[in-house]
Amino acid sequence: MTGRIYHQYHTGTMSRKSERLSRECGQAELQLNPADAKTLSLRQGEMVRLISRRGEITLRVSITEQVAAGMVYTTFHFSEAPINRLTNDAFDTGSRCPEYKVCAVRVEKSQLL
């Protein structure tokens, strides 16, 4: 699932110019439930590959109870981690608005440091 965080706005084109906001949250993180992190042998801050049928990105993992087991969450504020390229390409036929929120993914430990 994708969404927003308090410290950044939209794709970050304005809010990422703020040093203070970037200090609060300056990069994309993949939020993962502790049970899933344990199953995948992942620790806080490790790099992971997030893979869907449409592509993959690499980002740092943040282990948190805020995400339900079996689900992952990240934001779309960071061009370095273009999450919308991985999400579902379905759209609403009335508004033509893309779904961009939910798709199946696989999480793997990255070899990048």
C-alpha cells in the first residue's frame, strides 16, 4: 500500500526543498510488520528490494507495528524510490484516476549496503 507522510507533500517537489522537513524524513522507507521482518530475517534499517510484476526498487526497511502482518507500506514522495511504477495499472473508468495504492509485491534482502 502507498500513501503520504506528515513531513512531505505530494511528490516532494516543494517540501523536499526544506532542509528541516528532509531532516525529519529525507528518504523512502518500506514499513514492515515485525512478524514479517522476522520471517524474512530483516533488521531495522537494512536495505530491501521491493519487487512487483512491473519492476523493482531498493529502499531501507522500517520495522513497525503500524503495518499489519502480510502488508507493506511506503510513500510516493521520493523520486529515488518511484513506487508508483510498481503498483497496479488499473484505473477508475469514470474519473480515469489511476489506482496507485495496492498491488502484490515480494520483499527480498538487498545486497546493497
